[in-house]
Amino acid sequence: MNEDINLKNIRDKIDQLDLQIQLLINERAKCAQEVAEIKLQSGEVEHFYRPEREAQVLRAIKARNEGPLGDKQMAHLFREIMSSCLALEKPLKIAYLGPAGTYNHVAAIKHFGSSIEQQPVNNIEEIFRVVESGLAQFGVVPIENSTEGVITHTLDLLINSSLLISGEVDLRIQHNLITNETRLKDIKKIFSHQQTLAQCRRWLDKNLPGVEQYAVRSNAEAVRLSKAEKNTAAIAGKLASEIYEVPIFKSEIEDEPDNTTRFIVIGRNGVPPSGEDRTSLLVATNNKPGALYELLKPLASRKIGMSKIESRPSHRGVWEYVFFIDIEGHKDEKNIAEALVEIEHESAMVRILGSYPRAVL
């Protein structure tokens, strides 16, 4: 009897807390609407999303969290609250590599929350075109994978685009064998993206040796195809399994347990400093001995961290290259600005691809 009374008291307390939480969320939403009104009166009409402000809020939530919910879980809850409130002001249209259920789709939701206007497109080039034309405010594209390396196609598109990087998303990639079959031996064909098949090679060789593998445009498309054909399976993420209602037969079959893809968010405007930022550069060196050393010296002398450097053909001449460089800090910080001036003197060309908040979630 005492246990029943205790349970009732705790449940009554939960009901009271739920009511308070609901009232506070709606109060926050009203504040977001007031912010929208102020911005509209000042002439800001395109969108009200502030990457640096949202990054600061999420960092503060993680810093002050005392549990028992983990920092990431708490930040994800607030990410969805912020997304819903922003949608009341003006929904963001986000372009990503479709169809629904791809890892690009998951990355878009992780960064912007669920309350966005989704615009899946057929290829990465179209993401750039859609954002450049203003049909979407932002796009989400893959830039590098921890096991497969840099996505050279994305780098090549950045060379010729006027768009700026306004954010980044680190997504832990968990590949799952998805099928309507109930026995492994009944699977005669596997659909998936070529890169995904490569990332599950050892598991496939051990568990499904000799089974035909078909590379398709996306993992979500693989699940759709498998659903329509008996004795087949797909390799894809959990979201694709949920959307297309095909069960997961075996989860986490990727060869590398820490397989992570970094996505960048592309938009038309720059982002003010958030306090914990990264700057991406596109630099062409002069064709002379020691050019790359001279290029990097201004960073080293100021102890500016460099997290990535990647070379790509410039497409302007044979054996001419450009370098993609990621450095820690924002272009408006004094030491970064000074270093960029020196780099400009030592290079044939330098372009800031964007200064943006480092991944928070």
C-alpha cells in the first residue's frame, strides 16, 4: 500500500512538472515571436536563424547541466525546442542529399532540429544551386569521413561557389543491415551506397560472402529498393528503416566503430563570432620552392591551430593546386586577421570559405 502511495505522489509531481515545463516552453515561444516582430520592423525578412547565437545557447546548456540526463541529451532536447520556436518566426528551408532517410537528412535534423522545411535533392551540385538561387536558406553537404577521407567532389564545388560555410555537423555513422527477410541465408542481393559497402566490407565478407552487391545513389534509396524486392537487403541508417518501415536485421555492422562523417552547412551570409569557431580557407600557392612553408608560417608563429589541410587540382593549369585549410578561431579575431594578411602576401590567391561555430552536438 505504501508503495502505491509513493508511486502516486511521484506521478502527481511529474504531472505538475510537465505542466510547468509546457507553460515555460510556450512562454519561450512567445518570446521568439516577439523577437521576430522586432526583426521584421528593422527590415530583416529573409530568415531569423543565428548560428552563433544558437551555438552559444547550446554550449551554455551543456555547461550548466547537472544530470541525471547527459549533456548531449539535454542539448538535443533544447535543440528541438529552439527549432520549434524558430519555425514560429519563419521556418528554415534546408536542402540536403535525398531522398528522406539519408545520413545527410539525419545531419540536417541534428543541426537544425526537426521543425524545418525539408528540401531533398538528387545530388550535391543541386544543393549548391538551390542555396545559391535562394530556394533554400541553407544546405548540408558531406565534407570528410574518418575512414574514407575527404569528399573531393564537395571540395571541387566549393572552389567555384560563392557560398560560405556557416556551420558543421559531426555525425557518428552507424550502418545497419535492413531487410524484410528473417534469415541471413535468404538474402541474395544487397543494395547500398558505394561508400557504405566499402565501410562494411569485412562484415559482409564474413557474414554474406558471395552475395551480390549493388551500389545505388543513396542508402535511403537502397532501403526503398529492398522493400520492393524479395530476398534482398539494404545497408542504411536507423532513420531510413523507420521511414520506409523495413526492420533492422543487424545493427552497427560498420567495420570501424568510430566511423564519423563531418558535414558542413552552406549559406549565403557570413557568421559573427560565437567564441568557439573554425575558419576554412581556400589558398593557392605561388609556384616556387618553400611556398607552402611560407604560407603556413604566419599560423605557426601565432600558435593558431590547424585541423586540416587538403590539396586539390586548381583546374586552371597542369600541376597547379589549391589548398583547403581549416584553422581554429574566427576571421575577425585579431591574431587570425593578422595571419590572414600575411598569408595573402605569400599566396597567389586566398579566399575565406567561412568562419563558423565548431560542432556543438
